[in-house]
Amino acid sequence: MELKFLKRGRKSIIFSRTINPGSENPSAPEEEERRICHEAPLPELDSALAALRPMVCEINNHQKKFFADMVVRKIGVTYTKEGTRTVQLWYEMSLDTIGGQPHPLFTPKFKIDPPQGDESGEVYIKPEQAELVKAAIRECERYADGERSQTLLDFDEAKAALNATAAVGAGDMFANA
């Protein structure tokens, strides 16, 4: 399986992956799976995404003071025929110019694997940075494979809606009959 992207939202986690990539077998064809999940990830996923913040600051030339409130939200991965991976990271960062509200930004695409065969290009990030990205991809793949927390993502709007529905349902439906 090849992870295409994983987006860590506040209310859901969305991922897409290719199953049986490059398959020429008609009984197991290449398929794309895209899911929206409301299960919380294991703590390792959030830790792996948080570990990417200093690298994002370096790649996009942000001052180190910004990484305290930066949140990496999405990893996108593309693959060559030989399996070389190119990655792009999306993140949110509070900016004074928009009143301190989180602003979506992204990194340029960068390779994390050396070119194979006749491929060209170079890995321009440091080896330790490539290892951090690979670790984050592994955690994303674990989530896509079903290794998740046994709880739902904690978001107040959904709780309020459920509580309101429960309060209406708790009333006597024949009271006004």
C-alpha cells in the first residue's frame, strides 16, 4: 500500500492510499481508498507530526519563534515508478498580519528517497530530516491500517449536538398529545 495523503483535522482525519500499486493482476487490481475517520490517532502520530515543525521552519525560512504555535496538518506523498517518494507538508501558523488567526501554508515538494535507476534529482533535505518524515509517514500508514485510539476525536460541536438530541429524546413524546 502507498499512502497518498493524510490530513489531520480537528474533527476528522482524512486519508487516501493506493492498494496494490502497479498491479497487473486482474484478481487484485490497483485501487484507491479514501476514508474520512473520526477515531483519534495513537499519540505517536501527533508526536511524529509535531517533530516536523523545526524542519518546516527551516525549509520555509520561518523564524524559530513561529514553531511553537505551528501545527503540521497534512502530509502528501507521490511516488515514481521506481518507488522514490516526494513529499509536501501543509501546516497552520498564526500570523500577526491576520490578527493571530491560524493561516494555512505549505512547503515546496521535496524528495525523501535518493533517485533510483534512470531518475534524476537529489534529496535536498538533511538525512535526519528525511528520517523524521519517513517516521511520520509510517505513523500515517499505521493509522490508515487501523491502528488507532479506541476513542473518537474530541470536538465540542459534535458533543453539543449529541447532548441536544439526547435532551429532546429524553422528553416524554406523548406529553403534548
